[in-house]
Amino acid sequence: MVRRLTKEELQDLIDANPLRGLANIGEEVGLTRVGIEKLLKSYKLEDYRNQKIKTLRRTAARQRRLNK
């Protein structure tokens, strides 16, 4: 039986690497990608993850522009 992740645990996994695939997170905790998606929706963390990804990409793009 797979235990359910808490909101804080899922948030910590997102914070560690927001670009990490949902299937990869699922493999680590013993859930499917769909299971992780459902948890994101039920905990209302979809926007949180998307904001983290957007910030990370913005920072990377800024660095590329500065290094030209």
C-alpha cells in the first residue's frame, strides 16, 4: 500500500527541483504521474509549481542574455 503524500512533502519535492517531471516524482514516492497530478490539483499546488518553473526559466533566460 502506498501512503499519501502530505501537502508539505509534495511542496518540498517541487521546491527541490520545479522542472522535475511528475513521472519522476511519482517513481520516487511510489505513485503514478496521474496520481501526482491529482495530488497537485487537490492540494492546489499546480499554480505554485508553474510559478516556480516560470521564475526559474526567467532567471535562466536573463543569465543567457547577460552572457552574450
